[in-house]
Amino acid sequence: MEEKMGGIEVGEILTVMDEDDREQEIEVIGLLTIEDKEYAAVAFADDAQEETVEEVDVFFFQVIDGEELAEIETDTEFEEVSAAFLEAQEAVEGE
């Protein structure tokens, strides 16, 4: 996994608006490039501080121009990204 991608880096806290127009803080917990597209794994900032990773809800976004997060539009793309992050995480844990 990568540590920095354009203006976004692992550990960075970002503020986003949820579907109810409330601000939510998310933390970037992973970055990965798949087939020339950049993706970020994020979690709610409070949850990302939890000791056990299994309890954290992780969300995936495409990184646009190295600094903007966009929703992944298709289920197929989401599944590919999810699997790639899981594989990368397992490789890191296996080291």
C-alpha cells in the first residue's frame, strides 16, 4: 500500500458531508493504485482509533487528481477495489 497519493496521505483526517448534510470526520487508512486509478480506504476518525480493526467500518473512494474523493460507481469496481485492499492488507500483515 502507498503512504501518499498527491495531496492525500495515510493518517490524514478529512471532513465530509454525509447524506443528512452533517459533517463527519474520516481518516485515510490506506491508499492503492489499481489499473492506473487511485483509491483510498477511509474510516470514521473516531472508529479508526479503535484497537481492533475488525470493528471498524471501512469505506472505499476513488481519488481524483490526487486530492478529491469520489464514490465508486459500480458494484464490480467496488468488489475489485475491496479485494485489492484486502490482499494488500494481508501482505502487510504477513511481513
